[in-house]
Amino acid sequence: MALHSRTLYLNILKKMEDKTCLECNEIIKGRSDKKFCSDYCRNAYNNKVNIGSKNLIRNTNNRLRKNYKILTELNVSGKTKVTRIKLLNNNFDFNLFTSIYTTKTKNTYFYVYDQGYLPLENDYFLLVKND
């Protein structure tokens, strides 16, 4: 029984010695389930793996933040009327919003979080804040 335990122990040690970091290929020391030698390598590896989807999400969130800032700055009172040109001059992106709300009277509000806008006639928009 002791010989079997020793063999098992040596096999575990061998597996631990053979494990290398997925990022830099250095030998990993420590727990047997570790995949990376350091936090730096773990982050670098995950950044490379997820770069495509992360860039899309980051860029979309940045553009939503910009839309939100524009609406907030133009709608200080909580309910304001502005022109399409004013929004476009601030680089507002009409393709990005977080939700749509249609009223019983079939008015469709587009929201960027709690800041909304309603298209009106003659290229005007009603800006509203949802409390």
C-alpha cells in the first residue's frame, strides 16, 4: 500500500512539474489546477482570447455613454425640444439606444438609459428624462 501511495504522489508531482503557463509557457508552481504563472499572464491571455467581442462591447458602451451625455447636457430641465441638427452637431448616434417605449397613442420614445427622445414633426425631438 505504501508503494502505491508513493507512486501516486510521484505521478502528481510529475504532472505539476510538467504544467506550463498558457501565456508564457513558464513552469507553473503551486496548485495543480493552475493554468497561469501570474495574474499578468492570466489577464494577457484572456485579453487576447476575448479581444473581438470585448472591443465591440467596449465601443458600443462608449457610444451609448456619449449619447447619454449629449441628451443629459441638452435636457437640463427634464423636458426639452431640440432639432435633429443640434443632436447631429453633437455627434449623436440615432442607431444606438437601450430601449424603446410606445405609448397608448402610438408615440415611440427611444431611451438611452433614463434619457429619452421622441421624434416630432419638422425634424424636432422632444427630450425627456424618465424619473
